[in-house]
Amino acid sequence: MARRYSASAQQVEAALCCPVDYDPRFLAAIPAAVLERDYGCGDPSRYLSAGETVLDLGSGTGKICFIASQVVGPGGRVIGVDVNDDMLSVARAAAPVVAERVGHGGVEFRKARIQDLALDLDALQHWLSVRPVTDLDALAALETEQRRLRVEEPLIADDAVDVVMSNCVLNLVATEQKTALFAEIFRVLRRGGRAVISDIVASTEVPARLRADAELWSGCISGALQERAFLAAFEQAGFHGIHLVKRDVQPWRVVEGIEFRAVTVVAYKGKHGECRDHGQAVIYPGPFKAVLDDDGHVLHRGVPSAVCAKTFQLYTRAPYTGLFELLEPVEPIDPHTAPAFACTTPAALTTADPQPPTRRDVAGLTRPGGDPAAGCC
């Protein structure tokens, strides 16, 4: 696989992945050597905002990074990570050209495996250049240096970026390393940050005989997760608000009856942490009879439900903005003395009881800035 991608960095390989239409406004500043070597399956840059710090996993020759830098603007920052030296060489050579054309920089490219974002491979290579491994003692020293780099000089630190994006790269990571990959995405995101991932998914689980085919693997086929498993991987890593924002109706490839298609998923970090009672509640207005969030809260249509402060704050932000009526106490509760809140355990939406249990009374609450004494007339 590494040889194939090195070759594709030097010479264009047609149909290595899905064709994608990008916003032409952002392409004019990007050198042809980069544009011709685009092997993506989506456009995660459409889901970025000005001023954000963005990390691109498997950045290749840098096309999405250069588009993203124009979206986030001079107040933002873009970091591309790739393990392939030939891809990095093209991207790094293009960076000053793009910076001059758009009027600002803010794009850099670093070398690492995307399932191990703490280990700076350029730094490790420099260390090895003066301390070659020739015996077991040297091997032990290498392992010690790897641990030191991860802890003391991580390539990407914890809680470092607003957005992690990727374009048709996660499927290339070995099956047994995909859990670590999703954990790394979660680790480097700031609280409130989000992952924006475009990738190939399969209609059914890919059998072992196809996973063993190196050509299909490097062609973004064999390493694809089954679609439900792909979404579940975000859940298991701790994300919430997981949203399938784009799903190609037509498959890109069909191999042995298995459909492979491109999807884009947006998922948020921030539901972790302690639950404290600030006297707040929410009402889900419909149209569905009930909904289940990623923290196990079942919210029935029209029924006030007490929630912890953490959940309340989540519901005020994307992707939940406008989905709930938010109720607060007239007199705010001091967060320093707020008692612990016993959040519900996951429950089935088919529960026979339409009145889900709340941990306290929700009467007398008001909308933020509202007056509970004001009448309707």
C-alpha cells in the first residue's frame, strides 16, 4: 500500500478513489501538482468555520488542507498529518505557493501514523539517524525514546484542535488498529470540537478473503467498515450528536455483491464529565413520539424532563440547537454547591410508560430570560 501511494504522489493514478466536486473558488490558488493527485471521496471542508484549528488525517498532497485554510481564514490554522514521505514532499513544497496566492499561511504538514498522533515520526527519525538500532540495548533505548516523545513532545497534544477531518483515509488503517484510531481522534479534539470524516463504507461486513487483498485494500475497498459499524465506532469512542450529513445513494464500487459508497459523518466531543443539578429541564416538542440521545436520555414528546447542567448545555449548541425547549429555574443555582445529578441509564424508546421518571420536580421553571409570572394575555 505504501508503494502504491508513493507512486501516486509522483504520477497521477486515475480512479484511486471517488470523484468529488469541490468549490471552484478554493481551487485556483492550489498548484496543479496537488489538484491532480486528489484521492478523496468527499469534501469535509464544507463543514468548517472561520477561525478554527483543523487537523487533517492522511492529508496526502494537501488539497483539502489548502481548501480548509481558505475556509478558516487567517485567524484559523490547518495541520496535515501523513506518514508517506512522497505525499508530504508535494504538500510541503506547495504550502508557500498557496500561502502567497491566498495572502496568508497557517498550513503545516507533519509526519505520523494517524492511529498514533502523539508520536512525531520526523523527530524519531532524527533520533535514529544518530542512534541506529544495532542490538537489544539500542532497541530498548528506541522504545524509551518513543515513550518520551509521546509524553513530553507529542506531535498532536490532548484537546488541541477544534476539528479533526479526514477524506477517504480511515479505511486504510488496519482493522485491529481502528479502535485506537477513533480514540486518537477523540483525544486530540477540544471539548465541544467535532470530527468531520468522509470515508468509504460497506453495505455488509467485508469478508476475510477480501481484507487479505492488498490491491483492494489500497484501493479503499477491503478496509472499509460496514456502515453501521462505522457509526458505532464514533459512539464507542465517546462522541455524541453523530450525524450522517452525506450518503451517496449510488455505490462507488460493487465487489462480490457488496456495495461500497462514500459517506460523510459529523460527530461531537463533550458529553463526558460529571453530572450536576442546576435545576434545569428540557421539553422535546416533536414530531417524533420520543427520541434517545447518545447519553441514554429518553425524551418523550411534550413531557418536561429534568437534565443535568452538562446535558442542558449540550442541547444549547450544535447539533441540537432549536430541537428542545429549554427551561431554567428563576433563581440560578450556584454551580459550586450544585448537587450531583443521577442521569438515567439507557432506556428503550418502546417503554410502556409515557411519563419517564425525573430526578426532581420540573414545575416552576422558565425559558432563559423568561418571566414565569407573565400571562399569555
